[in-house]
Amino acid sequence: MTSIRAAITGVGGYVPEYILTNQELETMVDTTDEWITSRTGIKERRILKGENQGVSVLGIAAVKDMLAKTKIDPKEIDCVIFATVTADMTFPATANIVASAVGATNAFSFDMGAACSGFLYGLSAGASYIQSGMCKKVVVIGGDKMSAIMDYTDRTTCIIFGDGAGCVLLEPTTEDVGIVDAILKSDGAGETYLHMKAGGSRMPASRETVDKRQHFVYQEGSAVFKFAVTNMAEVSAQLATRNNLTADNINWLVPHQANKRIIDATAHRVGITEDKVMMNIERYGNTTAGTIPLLLWDYEKQLKKGDNLLLAAFGGGFTWGAVYVKWAYNS
Ligand code: UT7
């Protein structure tokens, strides 16, 4: 029997227009362009402004971009997965809102909450639906409106995050391309170092939670940094080894964009030179679940059928993982 894999057959993306530069951040918190650039590699990030603008706005624009390029009929989409930690509302799922807005009226849809690794979790789940034969077309979106949960008085955290979303279309293939292998991990002990304390069922919103600024991201940056450097590099090396991937046959490392120093450490561990590392952190910062699909969106024209891509992420939870993708088309 010919084995079926899920192939990425289309990419879409969207970043909002407003650019929050390091220079503007200098006017908001006690920081400098020099500190942010040297410690993170970020120069600017995008911010979704305006009333009643949730992350669905980003997701809908990303999927519409993908639909315009692939020209598929949205009614053929079987499933929409939206990886995000900044859903429009606690419920319904933002994926439901996006699916309806883009005309994917025959799809079932749900959100995936795995923070910065959410897109990789979603990709893996979507690929399993395809491989099992349950779905023929799955859309996986990764995106966040981090500005909605950012404390712009906390200089250690607000400087790294931004807003944006990207998506991919998955379809079955019998060719030697597609999602080949994945390693996904999580460790709930990470809660201590990276979380948003209030607004969930453990600590519902109250006047007190607002006064204590508990509806914002809390991050112990240097602790998270140490876990990220070790685990993202390790899982990438593990996946590379078991698939006989080396510096010579990996065409692209596609790393979560949290901090250029974490990206450099992962590339170094796998032995990949900077010219093979996808990077757009300087323009978008850390868009949480959005970083990896936004990289694919930015680099799509440079990708060739058969290219070996190693996707890697680390984030809140903790969650981390790596996915091996053989690119399925020439643009
Ligand atoms: O997305 C997935 C999960 N998140 C991550 O992977 C993020 C991982 N962490 C990081 O990227 C880094 O830890 C940060 C960029 C968040 C912070 O960089 P750092 O090099 O770890 O800085 P730090 O928190 O250890 O602080 C070093 C110094 C401190 O000053 P003292 O105590 O040494 O005098 C901070 O107060 O830098 C100071 N500092 C700043 N100075 C100017 C912290 N933030 C700033 C700032 N501007 N924005």
C-alpha cells in the first residue's frame, strides 16, 4: 500500500500595518534600541490597533491570502486549526470565527493552545487527520495578538512581542514530500516562569486582578531563555539524527523567533550556517504561534520542491518540539 503523507501545498500570512519601533519603545519604557537589538535581534514589531480587533482579524487575512494564491474553494476545507494564546474570546474558538468568515462552511474547527509551539502542534495534528484519511484539506493557522496581553510598563517583556499570523494548507500526497516526522514535548513545570495569571477559571477577572496587572504576560526572561536554548537545540538535533539530516542536507532551519541568541544556539547545535536559517525577528519580533508560518510566508519564493526544512519551537507551558518537512512545490 502506498503511504500517504500530508504536504504543505499553500502558505498565507498577514501582519498589521502599525510598526512599533525600538525608538518608540524608548519613549514608553526605560530601554534603548542598542539594548533591544543586541540582546534580542529585534528592531520593530507590528501592532493591531483599533477597537474590537481580535486575533481573528489576523487569521482571516492570512487564510484569505492563502486562498487567493492556491485558488481552492473554501467549501472543500475539512478542518481549520488555529494555534493561539490570544483567542478573541475564551469561547467560542477563534478557529470557528475564522472558518465562517473565509467561507469554510464544511469544516470543523478548533483552537490549539500550545503557546509558541502551537503551530507545530497544530501542524502535527492536521497532518494526522490527513494521514488517517479523515480529511483531504486542513488549514493550520498560527497567530497571536500579543499586544492585547502585554504590559507596556514591563521593559523585560514588552520589547520582544508583536502581532501577526500565518497559515498553511495541508493536502494528501503519495510523493516523497510533506510532513515526515515530528517530536513534540511539554512540561507543566514551566508555568512558574511564563504565564498569564488571571482571566482563566482558576482566577477569574476581578477588580483586584486588574489592579495587580495580572491580565498580562508574566515572564522570567532569563530562566525561560535557559530552558529554550537547551531544549529547542536538543529536540532539533534529536529529530535531525533520527532522520539522517545533517548540515549538508538540511536546506533550511525554521526556528521560532523569540530571541536571535536562541536561534543562533539552535543553528550552532545542528551545525547550520546563518545563510540557511530563516529569520524575520528584526521586523516582527516574537508573534508567539505566528513566527513559524510567517517565516514560511516570507521565504516561500526561495523554497524548492524536495527542500529539507527543520522547524523548531519553544514556548510557554513549557512546550517545545521540532518537525521535519520536505517542501512540496516550487512557487
Ligand atoms: O517565546 C517563547 C518564550 N520566550 C522566550 O524564549 C524568551 C526568552 N528570554 C529572552 O529572550 C531574554 O531573557 C529577554 C530578552 C526577555 C531578556 O534578556 P536577558 O539578556 O535575559 O536579560 P535579563 O532579564 O537577564 O536582564 C539583564 C539586565 C537586567 O539589569 P541588571 O539587573 O543586570 O542591572 C535587566 O534589568 O538587563 C536589564 N533589562 C533591560 N535593560 C534595558 C531587562 N530588560 C531591559 C530592557 N532595556 N528592555
